[in-house]
Amino acid sequence: MSNVSSTSTAEPVARLIAALHRLPGVGPKSAQRLAYYLLQADQQQVTELAEAITLLKQQITLCSTCLNISDAETCVICRDPKRDVAQICVVEKPMDILPLERTKAFKGLYHVLHGTIAPSEGIGPDQIKIKELLARLQDSTVREVILATNPNVEGEATALYLQRIMSPFGIRITRLARGLPFGADLEYTDEVTLTGALEGRQQLG
């Protein structure tokens, strides 16, 4: 919580600082700077920001195919006829798609798990989107699944579990190459490293 109290700051400003401070990566000083910036901004800029946040919650849904965020039933990637439907790249969260797309090295589709298996936190296979992934493998269209979970304990455990349950489908299962440092998140990885990890992906099993 912010250390700004309502006794020294007007209540609406203190509430905004506290709300901004709850955002990831926003410390107390950054929250204060943002709040006072918005206080001095013109009404149109503040209104546009408020409307954008409201529309984000009202109009964004999950793609019915890959579970990426979308403003329609299917996302722009799944709607693209140029994408290779025989390849699915499995990621943990929607943000992981962005750096992979920036590489321009992957032309297939995605599947978003919305988490990883983490028994210590009470998260098992049923709490993430694994059943939806298996359903996509039923029609024999998919020839390769690339496991792009993050190179940390939870990501590795999830990748091993997916490899085991997908093996009966007889498809090629690969993992991003070890160019990714252990503990790194895809969303913070540069395009050159990710491109190399995609091109050097290794078959599992």
C-alpha cells in the first residue's frame, strides 16, 4: 500500500495513488507521480484513459480457439488464413505471445494455458487450460506442438506433464531450445534469443 495518507492528501488523490500502487511494477513514488500527472492533465486525456480501461473490461474476452485475449469470438491470429494450423505453440499467458510474434519466426497458432502447474500453490492440471488443448488435437490436423512454457520450475513441470499426456496422439512435441536462461520469462526475452530458441527447438521423447 502507498504510504500517502488521506490526512496529508485529498481523499480522491490518495485513493488514486493507492489504486495505481496496486499495479505490477508501480512503486509508491511512481504511483504518486502518475496521480499528480493525471490531476494536471486536461479532461479529455483523463476521460479517454478512463473509457479505455472500462472498454477493456467490457469488450475483451477469450478466443474460443486458442484462449488468447480477443475482442471477438476468435482472435486475429486464429482468423488469419495464412497461419499454419498444423503447428500450435503453447504458452503460459497471453503476454507471452507478443515477444514470439515480434520474432516473425513462428507462423502457426497458439494455445494459452493461463497458468502453470504449481502444486505448492494448489494449482493442478484441471486449473489451467489443458483440456482445451487436448480437444484441439482430436481431429489430426495438428502435426507439432511447441512447448513454450517459461524455463523455471513450474514451466518445466508443466512441459513434462504436457509431453506425457500428449504422447499418445503421435504428434511431434518440441521444447524451446536452452538458449533461454533458467528463470527467465518469455515476455522479457529479446527477439534474437527467442528466434534462436524457436529455430533450435528440441524434440521431446
